[in-house]
Amino acid sequence: MTVPQQAVYVDSPTEGRNPRTTGLDTLPTLEVLRVINAEDRLVPAAVAEALPQLAKAVDLAAEALRQGHRVHYVGAGTSGRLASLDVAELAPTFNAPAEWFVAHHAGGNRALRTAVENAEDDAAAGAALLTREAEAGDFVLGLTASGRTPFVLGALSASRRLGAGTGLVSNNPVSARTADVDVVIAVDTGPEAVAGSTRMKAGTSQKLVLTAFSTAVMVKLGRTYSNLMVSMRATNAKLRGRTLRILREATGYSMQECADALTAANGDLKVALVHLLSGADSERAAKALSETNGHVRNALDMLGAAAC
């Protein structure tokens, strides 16, 4: 058989046929769901194997942000859509400045909703985009289930030439090892329940990786206190209620005392928190936070207060 010139044979575990799901189309609905769920349960263990490499990526990204640079995600298809979702959720959760994280998707914003044919095959477009958008000192994280998406690899190569730090998240451990990047995060999720449908286990693993990655970066930068979202923006009634609950849980003060502290802090949760934990007035609490780049524990240390 002659393979058409435009076709590419992708040698990746995600493209293989899964022996555990060959009878999928003959099963009752509940069994179909059970089989898919059984495959999904394999994903967290695969992510766990890659945590040492993910930790290195977190440290590179956190340092880039500390130095005033940015973190870029680059993906196509499911990977790009998951990256865009992760970026969108960082501002309301951690009040992350808009310039800290940016997602680049093959085919642009239109491809977030509708597939754009051949966009992921354009290595030159990926390279051109990151040449415009990235700079030395940034950290660029590419995501590709197959490990070979030309748009992503082109973007990473261009970023590396600029002097940016680079990482690659891939579900193809073999091809990922050959990538010219600073850190490879290879998550071996194996064959999909439906062969080649990388929106399934591969996509789930990339969602886990991205959520863990960005959350850990935010933790390293002091955007949390303990396991509380003290940098969140209270933009609706539910979040305003959460703000009060966070203050109460972190300090042990009454709801009224927390509300009064929040009012004195002009609604700034971190200022109210440092005020309540340290006894310093809101002005001194705000100054300590400013001098420690918003890091609650460091601000408390500066004020000579014990953190909980």
C-alpha cells in the first residue's frame, strides 16, 4: 500500500490499539463507562512518575516570573485548549497578573472552538509566533500528546534560540527524549480507550500536569497561605463569602472581626490576614506585604509574627 505523501505515521503509545477495550462497541452503556473509567484511573499514576521533572519545570517558571519574565504555554488541539483554560483560571484563583502566563494555540483563537486544518503541522508558524512573543529569560512549556507536533516543536526551538527556558509535556516517552529542551515531562498514559483519541487519557494527564504546574508556581510565589487562596479576587457574592471564610479559618477570629478587618484593609484579603495574625495595623501590614512581594509568611516574619 502506498501511503499518501501528506500523511504522517505517528509512532506513539497513544495511537496504539488498546487490548483492554477492543469490544467497546459491543458493551451495554454502563459497561462502556466502566471500561473508560478503568482507563482513566491509570492516569494519576502515570503523572506521578513524571513529578521530578515537573518540579524542575515549576522551579524554572517561578524563577522566570520572579525576574519579571513570562511563562508561555504552546499547544495544538486538545493540548492548546487545556492550556488556554489553565491560563484563564489563574487570575480569579490567584489574582495572577495577566502578563504572567500566556497560551499560544496553533490556529489562533478560532482553533479553540473549531479545528483549523493543518495549523498544527506548521513549524514555521510556531517559530514565528514565539520569536515575536517570547524573550530571553521567559519559560516556554510545549504540550503535545504525540511528542512530534511541528507547531509546538518549532515554537520551542525558536524560544531556545532566544534564550528562554523550555519544557515539553508529552505522552510519548520515546520521542520526547529526543526533544531539545531544558526539561522533558513524559507522561506514559499508553493506548487510549478509543485508539488515537488523545482528548481522553492523554488530555486528562495534561490537565493534571497543567493544574499542578501552575498551582505549584503560584505557591512558590506566595500566592497562597497554607492551602488557602489568599490572593483570589472576590468578584461575586460567593467569592466574597469565601474571602471571609478564608480569614476565619486562617486566624480563628469571628466572622464579624474578619469582616471588620477586611473593611479596614479596603477589601484586600492579604492585608486583612497579616493584620489579624500580626496585630499590626492595616497600613503596616500593607507595607510589609509590599516589601515582600505579597508573600504572607515573609510579611509576618518581617513583622515578627508567628505564622499559623
